[in-house]
Amino acid sequence: MFRLNKLIKSFGSIQNFTNWENDVVKASKPVLVDFYATWCGPCKRLTPILEQKVKEHPNVTLIKIDIDQHEQLANQNNIEVVPTVMLFQNGKKVNNFTGMLPPDQLTKFFEQIPKQ
């Protein structure tokens, strides 16, 4: 069990992220996990874009995880580059990207998420 104290923003519904298994693996709707670092320039630029995209896709929950505060969780997910964004559906990682995507590629990424 991972207690992640300082972290989460959820837009489809508001929740506190307390447990990887419950909040990501067993989630009933798609979960977008943004692994970031506070010192990362591209992460800072990506955050408002992801937040806006998630607002446009209310079936998706966004969870932000600071890799410096949660190294074990980052290591378990093989995070080597930030930002790394992973999409989970039905407990499985189905898509991901690293770095800052151009707007058209980010739109395509979100268009691939099934509406539930």
C-alpha cells in the first residue's frame, strides 16, 4: 500500500489517491497517471494542458505523482523520463507517452480513450 500524501487532482470525480491498487488498478473508469517532478520544466508546461484535456473528457481521472516524493512507485512503473503519462483501463496500462507532445498528438492520444 502506498500512502501518497501530497498529490492528486482528479477531475472526473474528486478523490484522494491513497492506494495504487484501488485508485488505479481497480478503477472503474480510465485513469491517466502523470509522473512528474517539481523541477521539470516540461512537466510544468504539460500540467495545465493535461488538466484542460481531462476537463473535456469527464470519463477520465487524472492522478499526478511526484517521482521525488514517491520513488518506489516510480521505480515500480519503470519511470526513467519525466514527464511520463500512462493511461490505465481495467487495471492495465494501455497507452503512454513521455515528454511534451505537440497539441495534435495529445489530442489524438485523448481521442483513443474509449468513452465509458
